[in-house]
Amino acid sequence: MQRSIILPVATRFLMPLMLVFSIFLLLRGHNEVGGGFVGGLVAASALMLYAISTSPSALWRLLPLDPRFIAAIGLLISLFSGFISMFYEKPFMTNMWIEAPLPVLGKIGTPTLFDLGVYILVVGVVVWILLEFAEDE
Amino acid sequence: MLFLMAIAAGVLFAAGIFMILRRSMVKVLVGILLLGYAANLLLFNAAPLIRGAPPLIDPVIGVPTVYADPVPQALILTAIVISFGVTAFAVVLIRRAYAVTGTGDLDNMHCTDIPCESEEILSDLEDEIL
Amino acid sequence: MTALSITILTGFLIAILAPFLTRLMKHRAAFVLALYPLAVVIQLLALQPDTLTAPSIQFPWVPSMGLWMTFTLDGLGFLIAMLIAGIGTLVILYGGEYLRDDPYLERFFLWVIIFMASMLGVVTSGNALVLFVFWELTSISSFFLIGYKFEYESARAAAWQALLVTGAGGLAMLAGFVLLGQITGSFEINQWMQNSNLVQESALAPAAFILILLGAMTKSAQFPFHFWLPNAMEAPTPVSAYLHSATMVKAGVYLLARLFPVLGGLALWNQVVPWVGLLTLVGGALLALGQTDLKKLLAYTTVSSLGGMVFLLGLGTPLAVKSAMLFLLTHALYKGTLFLVAGGVDHSAGSRDIRKLGKLAKLMPFTALAAGLAALSMAGIPPLIGFISKEYVYESTYYYSNLPFILTGLAVLANVANVAVAGWVGIRPFWQQPEQKDEDLHPHKESLWLWIPPLVLAITGLFMGVFSQGTAQTWVAAATSAVLQEMSKVKLSLWHGITPMLLLSVLTLMIGVVVYLASRTLIPRLAAFWNKLSSVGPNIFYSRSMRAFLSVAGWQTKILQSGYLRYYIITILVTTVTLAVVTLATRYDSLPNPQWTQPRFYDVIFIVIIIVSAILVTRAESRLATITLLGAIGFSIAILFLLYSAPDLAMVQFAVETLTVVLFVLVIYQLPKYTKSNYPIHANVLHIIVSAAGGIMMVVLMLLTSAVPSNSTLAPYFMESSLPLAKGHNVVNVILVDFRGLDTLGEITVLMIAAIGVFALLGLKKGSKRGGNG
Amino acid sequence: MIIYPILIPLVFAIITVLFWENQRVKRALSIISTGLLMIVNINIFFVVYREGIQVVQVGDWPAPFGISLVVDLFSAIMLLTTSIVAFLLAFYSVDGIDLARRKYGYFPLFQFLLVGVNGALCTGDLFNLYVWFEVMLMSSFVLIALGGERTQIEGAIKYVILNLLASTLFLSAIGLTYNLAGTLNMADLALRLQAVSSSGQVTVIAVLFLVAFGIKSAIFPLFFWLPASYHTPPVTITALFSALLTKVGMYTLIRFFTLLFPFESEYTHTIILISAGFTMLTGVLGAAAQTDLRRLLSFHIISQIGYIFMGLGLFTEYAIAASIYFLVHIILAKTALFLSAGMVESIQGSFDLKKLGGLYKHRVGLSMLFLLPALSVAGLPPFSGFFAKLGLIIAGLESKQYFIIGLALFVSLMTLFSMTKVWNEAYWKPPKDPQYADQQKPVSRWRLAPVIIIVVLSVLLGLFANPVFEVCQMAAAQLMDPSQYIRAVLGMVR
């Protein structure tokens, strides 16, 4: 594959933007269109763009953890958010909210945490799958 | 509109079925994808179709009087994600099948079902019975 | 009675322990194990049945299905239980010696004791279902005993055949039992007896009767199911003596006798049972005359005798029942003896071919004595009990209202065969010169424990004959009373004066002796005759039907499980569509009419794109075109979602669609190229029809279900409570993360699994650089 | 309480993923997880037995708006049985799964499969059921393909495609149901469907569900994927599938056709009965034509499913009870058979009956581990299979369905034929190849112990059939009276 210069350069600007956008999607999801899943997909696309413009191994170096662990941790966070209510003797996944809204983030509660878990899992899973695919070539 | 949507879903079902009847593995996979679209459209049809009234609560007005049923939407979302996972796996499975069998033709993959030498079995068993 | 039932059940435990004991004590374990049947004998004798219905005990096993462990001991059960336990004691002692150095002796003990306990269970249980349980256990143990020498193909085949034939009968019998249970509302046999009028009035009774009869016929080797019994002679001789002559094969006779008070009143009983018995009686006798193998000779005469018993029970007169009971006792005594003798002869002379055997009396005097006594009994010569029994049989047929001459004549014929066979088995090997010299045979002396058991049995037969007023009379009377459900007197004596029966006996004996002497010419001819006939016999029917069954099985599996995915899919779809069409067509009246809403211009465009692309996809012959068309469909759907108030959906659909395309593009060169679809036209037409039918079905269903207003309460609730209770404005998202968060949890789990799957399939091949090096 | 059957394996699955590289830890985790699961399920069983149907409204949302988890006695029985089998299989897997498969995710997939199974057994929500089915299915897809040998992949492709077709039908049926009744909660649905039951749509949806789950539980004429694929993965995985997957399909069918679609029972249950008859027959005929032990046993799964289905078709309380008992019986006995077959293979290196032989000569104990469950499956007393079939026969006679009873008995005989054929060939017959003649290869304890336990359980299930059957009768009584379920979920019948 012939590499053009434009793509890496564009990626360098695009990737952070997309990552920020993805977090924006995650956070506003509860109130407007968006959500953890879409956010995760956007983030994953950003990372993929990076992998394509440089190389899959560059992405490996960029990731703090093996995507397998990222995915597992995401799932764990989602699951954990459901556990919280059980400490208060409510059924699994009962929503609990921190009363005062936090700056920027808005109201934070277990559903937010749950959505965050979804986000992380999606990033992990999609990056994992795509890397496997890419390396398979 | 419901009618048209139903027709579209029906055509997708039909096309999907037709494709999973092909011999080529990749076409069968395409069929599975088509069936996924079809099922999603069907789910979308499960509530009255309403234009331009997404189920969002306006911070000012509160609950709108007219809104689309959010339930099928949530279901479709889940279904889309699941079928994405399934698709990814299916692609790899086919890729793998191609690697080990060297063929994309399902007709060359029919020996797991019945052992092809059932005549022989009969004669063996006859020895035992008689 | 309680003690006895506990003893019987302990048998199963003893059986399981028997192998360990055998490992410790070798063949001497027999002396310990024989204590079990001996204990049963002693307990039985202490219980001496004299009342009509002995007290029974009952405890629940599976009462919810009608299984109560009911133990009853009446005269009938007593008589057979005595035989089981008494002969059982001898057989264990005999078997220990006979299989002394056999590596599988422990398995012999295991199965023989399981058999013993189950057989005792059969004759003492007062609950039909429990009886069935024990009945099947006897079949299983018989399977293992026939297949004792499992390394021989013939033994395996015989064991299998016996199991399948008796198993089939057993299942029929079970169905019959359940029918009777249905009629009477109970599975207790005494309840059946008390409600026998109900049974006789029921329309189901004939079916129940036939089914039960099938069970009895297979177990007691009645024509046309007799063939398994001679084949079962593959078993070691003690087993043949015990199971396939003295006890297990009597189970069918026992069952008929037991149910005589229930089913005997049916018209069918007299129309069917005697004929089955008669056919077997005569057929078995004639078949026996063509044999040269000691055990085969005995086996066929056993078949014949079993036929005799069934025949007598079928006649059903008090006299016939008495004769049947007496015959049952007598037969077990002499036939058991002769089998044991045959085993002894085989053991010491190394052959069972009567043409090769001769002059063994010198080497085996006690065996010869036992053989002689049993042969005399079998031939019906006074003062042995066999004589009395035979007289009784003649009396029953002679005084039976219909057809006395034919029936008696056939009985005489069967007994002639008995006389001849008795001579061939019991006299000839010991006293006559062998017909053929076989240099390979080197007979040696008899061993102690191979002659004591047959001699004990033979002498019992003698004593019962000489002192016929004693034990035998009591036992037979008690058994008869139990069958007839009324006190009946039995008078046994050796001398009745000169009666027609006596003359018949003399006649039988005379012809018998002639046949005995004519063996050299008779046997080969009959053997040749039977051989010719065997190509149409039930044995062939068995193997033919097995073969037919197997080829049907192979054929249907090839058809159904063809290996071609598309046939499976077509079958599934045709089933679905057919069921849907039939369902809707039969309910057409109640179907409401759907209502339409107007589509808009943009909607139509995207719907047309979807439809056209879907059709084009089916025609596309390049992978790239396919991906493009799929993308077109996916994005059009996303836009429809957007137009119809589902922005979240639209976004996800866009994102997923993009990813899917990327995915495809990444692997496209690893995927197989499209093979030109080279289906014949008619296949393609079929596929189009099936797909169209599936599509149309879905359209119809969508329209039909939309036509019914659903009045969903879900949407209003979610809209109302989303903000106050779940603190979110985007209801779809709130549903996903809160109202129905569990779905989402499952959904992301699926994603996780899919990723593992991708990794596993790709990584396993690569040998992997990173993963899986733990 | 009743969320734990889902959460325990899920938590352990994630932890197992985190400990991906460490084989020992993964192995230990899977045993601990299934052990915990079993304890919890025993507890759940007794709570349900004593106190009646247990309900949890996930997220504290009232039914029918949130997702309800419901465990009635039937679910509890299934949970208990499957978790016992899972626990024993976790032990068997220590040695019964090769290193490559263990490295590539066998243990987490095992846990994920249990998540799906337990979720499907616990949920009282239609769409949630779909999600759990997908979890189950996805894990099974990977498990069946794991290893990637040619036959396995070929089997997997058929398995995946036919199951995806079933899932599509399932999803479509859910859409149509929501369209018709406007709710997803099964208790609520039961009420609402009753209201519109007169229209043909309900019945036609019932038929769609019948087909969808029929494919998954492998009934006639929808079972093709099973013989095509079940014999391809290692026998441990086949045992896992046979114990859990098709049985969950059956569970769902019984649940749906007692709770949601009991109307028009004349019609639907006639279809069920006809299909049941053919399922029994074609399965057993298929088995008769096999000489490969695994294939043979796989065909028998179909045949046995037919019996369970027959109980549903008869649709009396007694028949349903017999079906439930049959489910428990077959889960134990069938697993035992597959695992025994696995041991046979580990000794003689083949599943081919023509090559096998001579096991009874040297390995009496091992032979018994096959013989006892085989006789049980063949329906011989005093084993559990006998009582299972007896129950069905009694129920059938009460409903005067003589034909199907005759068929059931015939199939029973043919099962005996197959089982004794295996016995003759693999255990009695001396092997053709003399090199197998005196095989004394030891079998690892990790394999032996669970098989012994499961065989003992299976035998005990027969000898002490009564208490179990009585519980099944209670469960059936609950099923046949849906108002109990509805009341438990919705609070009061509105």
C-alpha cells in the first residue's frame, strides 16, 4: 500500500478531535442524542484511523493496555455500576445519583458509570477486533 | 408508509433468504446481514411510525404530546450491536473456513453430517445380528 | 413376609459385593454366596402358604407414578420362588465349580445374583409396575449372562437378540399394564383382581390383554418368538439350566397365571392363548428331534414344555390349571437336572454332540444316576413326578369340551418327543456306544460339585413322585388356588387305576422308544427339513426386519441429513411458511383490516433504494459491488430512522455500517471469491419461490399485527418517568442504561464474546505473537 | 438473590479474561465459579420450593416497565440441574480440553455460556430472553469453532447459519408480539395476549416462536444443525452443549406454550405432538445408522428431545411434570454418556465403533460408567429414564393418545438397540486392531471423578424418583396455572 503524507498529518489533527467528540457524545448521551455506544465507536474509529495512517503496531504502542483488558475493564465497570445499588439493599442496577451536579459532567449517577463502561468496552472490543483483522493480512 | 416499510422489510427478508441459499459462503454471510436489516425494520414497524418527534424530553416543555415509541428504538439498538458482533465473528469464521478448506463453496462441506459410507455399516451390523 | 422381602432386596447389595468377595476367595466364594438363596429357601419354608391370599406388605417407592413396593406371597409365588431359590442355591455351587478357573467368574456371580433377586422380585411383587421393573432386570441380567463369553461373536449376537426380543415384549407388556392401570385406577394386582369385572367390561381390555400376552410370549419363548431361546444356549451351562430352563423363561407363564383371575374371563383368552401354547408345544417338540447338541435338544424341549404350560393355562379349566402348575414344578426339576448334567458332560468329555458321546457312566457314575432319574421323569415313567404330571396333562386335554382328540393327540405327539429326547440326553451318552468316534475327546472323571447339584435335583423329583401326597400336592394345590382364586384340592397319586390316560402314557412311551432308537436316521432328516424351513422361520424374520430397519434408518438419514445447508434452510422455511399459512387460513374470519398512512416523497426514495439494492445484491457477482450495495441499504435505513424520529438509531446505524464496511474491506482478500452460482434453473426457481414466500409471509404478519392497536403502556411510562426518576432527557438512552440496562449488559457481553471469538479463530492459526503464550 | 446465577459467571468470566495468561488460575476460577453457582442455585431451589415464585425487578422499576427476573420451580429445577452439570464439567475440563483451546478462551467462554443459560432461565422478559439467548449462542459459536480443524469449521458454519436464522425468526416474532400487545414483560404479555387471543395473529406468532425455538431445541423438521455440528468439537464441549443448549430451547418452549400461548391448545399442541413423534423417530433412526460414537449420541439427543416435546404436546399437568423430570434425567444421563465416550476416546484414541473394542474385558468399572446411563437412556428400569418414559406413557394414556405412546415405546426399543449396539461394539467385541487389545492407559482423575459423580446422581435420580417427580409435579402445577406466575410478577392481576 502506498502511503500518502496527507493521511498521517490529517490524522494527527483529527484523532484528538474525534476522541474529544466521542467523550462529548458519551457525556451528553443521557440528555441528547448520543451515548456510550456511539461514543465508543467514534473513539475506536479515531484509533483505527491512527492505525491505518501509521501502522497497527504503532497503535499497540499507543494503547496503555492490551485491548482485551480494556474491554474486560469496561465490562467490569458496567457490571460494577449495577452492584452499587445492591450495597444499599436495592435490586441490581437500581439507579443511584450524586445529588449535586458536577461541573462540566453534569449529574453523575450509576447509569453514567454504566454508560462509561459501555464506552470503554466498545473501544476495547472494536480496536481488538480490528487489530486482529488488520494483522491477519 | 407502514405498507411501504413493510414491503421494504419483506424484500429484505426475501433477498436475505435467497442469499443464504447460495453456495458461496460469502453470499450466505451477506444473506445473514440482509436478514439482520430486515428484522430491524420489522422491529421499527412494531410501533406507529411518527415523523420528527423523537422521544426526547424537552428541558423546557417537558414531555411532548406526540412522540415516537422509544421502546422499539432501544430494542433495535441492542439488536444492531449484537448483529455487529455476530457479523465480525462470522466474517472470521468464513475466513478461517476458506483457509482450512481452500474453498468458498458450501457444497464441498457436506461430509460432517453423515458418514458417507453407510453401506459398509449395514454389512458390519448384519454380521453381528445373524 | 417383611423379612423375606428385605432378604430379597438385599440380593442386589450382595450381587454388587460378590465380585469383591470373589477376588478374595476365588471360586470358593460360591459357598458363601449360596447362603443367599438358601436363606430365601428357609424363610419361604417358614412361611408355608396355605391361605388364599397371604398377607402382603407395602411401602412406597414412586407412589406418584403408582409404584408401591408391594410384596405378596401366595401359593403361585411360593411355588416359583421355591424353585428360584432352591435351584439357585444349587446353581451357584455348581457355577463356582464349572467356571472355576474362568477369569470372569466374578461377573457370573454378580449377574446371577442380580437375576436371582430380580426373579424373586417378579414373583413376589404385588404391584404390576414393580413387577415390570424386576422383569426388565431379569432381561438385563440374562443379557449379560448369555453374553458371558463376550469375546465370541455368537454369544454377543445371541445376547443381543434375547434382549431385543424380550425387551420388545416387555415394552408391550408395560403398555398393557398401564392400560389396565387406567381401567382400574391402580397398579396393584389384587386391585385388578377385585375389579376384574371392570376390566372385562372395558373396551380397552382386549388391547391390554394382547399387549401383556406379547410380553409373556417373548419372555416364555412362545412361537413365533421362541427363536431366541435356543440361541441363548451360548450362555454357560449353569446359566442355561437356571435362567433359560428352570426359572426366567417361566416368568411369562407366571404372568399369565398371575393375571388369569383378571384377564381369564375375556373371550380372547380362550381364543388365543391355547393356540399359542399348542403351536409352541408341538413346534418345539418337532424342532427338538432334529438336534444333536445336548443343550439345543434341551432348549427346544424347553420351548415345547413352556408351550405346554401356556396351552394349559389357556384352556383355563381348573384341571388344566392344576396340570399347568404341576408341570411347571416338574419341568423345572427334571430340565434343570438335565442341563446341569449336560454341563457336567461337556466339562469332562469336552463335547455336547450326542453322536460323539457314549459310555460315560463309568467315569461319571453319579452324573449318570442324576441323568437317568431326570430322564425317566421327563419321559413320564413312574414313580417319578413327571409321570403324574403327564397324566394330568392328558386328563386336562381329554376332558376339555372342544376337540379332545386333536388336543390330546398333539399332547401325545409332544410327549413322544420328550421321551426320545430324554433318552438321547439322559441315557444314551452314559450307556450306549458313541455313534462316531472322536479321537480328540478325552473324558475325565466328574468333579464333586458338578454332580451333587443335579443329583439333589433329580432325587427331589423322585421323592416328590414317590411321596406325591406330600409336599408337591400342597404346593401345587396352593398355587392352583392362587390362580383360580378359590380353594382347590389337588390329589396327586401314581395310580388311578386303568384309565385312558394310563393307556395314553403307555402309548407315548412305546412310540417314544421307537423314536429314540431311530435317532440315526431321524435326526439328520429332520435337521435337513428344519434347515430348509428355517429360511422362512421367525429367526430369519428377525434378522430381515433388523436389516430392513437399518436400511430404512440409513436411507432416511441420508435424505434428511443430506449435508447441504440449503436443503436444511429450505425445509425450515417451508415448514414455517406452511404453518403460518395454515394457521392464518383457518382463522381468516377473525383477521382485521390494516390501515395505511400516507408516505412522503423522501421516504419513497429511500425505500426504493433499499428494495432495488436488495434485489441487486442477489444478482451481484463481485464482492466489491456487494459491499457497496449493502452500504447503500444500511445508510438508507439509517436515514429512514432519522426521518422517523429515531436519531440515536440513525447514528448507531451509521457508525456500525461504516465499521462493517471497514471490516469487510480489511479481510476481503482473505475471503473466497464468488463462485459462479451454477444451480440448475429449477433449483433457482425453487429458491426464488421460497424466498418470496418467506418475504410475503413477513409482510403479511407485519401488516396484520399493526392492524391491532396495542395500547402500549410502556412508552407513556418511560416518557413520564424518564426525567423525574431516571434523570435523563433522552428516553432511548435512559431505556438502554437504566430501564432496560440488563439488556445492554447482555449486549456488551455478546460483543466481548465476539471479540474473544475473533481472537481465538485468528490467533489459534497464527500461533500468535502476543496472545495465548501463558 | 435470583440475579446471582447471572452475575456469578459473569464476574468470573471477566476475571478469567483478566487472567488470560495464567492457565492454573483460569482453571481454578472456573471451578470456584461453578461451585459457587451450584451452592447459590441449591439455595434458590429451596427458597422457591418453600416460598413460591421469586421475582426481582431489575433496577427497581416496577413490572411491566423494567426487566423482571422470575424464578419459579421449573426454572429453579433447571438452574439446579445445569449448575450441577456445569460444576462437574469444570472438573472434567481440567483434563478434557487441550492446551490450545484453554489458551484461546475456553474458560471464559464456558463462563459466558453459563451467563447466557442462566439468564435465559431466569428472565421474565421477552427481549431480555433474546439477549441471553444471543449471549449463549455467541459463546457456543466460538466454542464450537474453537480449535479450527476442518470438520469443526464445517460443522460450525452450519451451526452458526441455522442458529442465526432461528435468531432472526425469534427477533421478528418479538417485534410482531410487541406490535400486537405492546409489552415485553412475559407476565403482562400473558394477560394481554389473552385479551386478543381470539384473533389469528396470536396463534401465528405462537407458531413463529415454535419454529424459532424448535430450531434451537432441535425438533423435527428443524434439527439439521445438530447432527451436522455436535460431533465436531471435543467431547467436553459437546457434553456442555447437549446438557445446556438444546435443553434451554426446550425450557423456553415449555415456558411459552404454558404461559403465553395456552389458548388454541387443540391446534398448537397437535402440531407439537406430531412434531414430537417425528422427532423421536427420526432421531433414533438417525442414530441407528451411525458407527461413530459421538454422532450416534448426538442423534439420540434429538430423539430424547422428542420425548420432552411429547409431554408438552400432551399438555396435561402430569405430562408436563413428566417432561420436566425427563429434562433432568436426560441432562444427567446424556452428559454422563458423552463424558464416558470421551474417556473411551482417551483410552483407545477413536470414536469409531469399528475400531473400538474390548473395554469390558479390562475396564469393568469404566464400562459401568457407560452402561448405567446407557440403560437409563434406553428407558430400562430401575433407572431414571424408565420413570421419565413411564410418566409420559401414563400421561399419554390419560389423554388417549395411543399412537404417540406406541411410537414412544417403539423408539424406546430402538434406543435400547443403539445403546446395546455401542455396548457390543465398544465394550464386548475384541478390537480388530490387536494393539488396542490390552490397553491399560490410565484415565486421569479429573475426568473420572466427575463422571462417577454424575453417573451416581443419575442412578439415584432413578432409585429415588419419587421426591424428584413430586417436585416436578409441583413445578408443572405452577406452569399449568399461569395466574400464579402473573401474580408474582405483576403484584396483582389487574
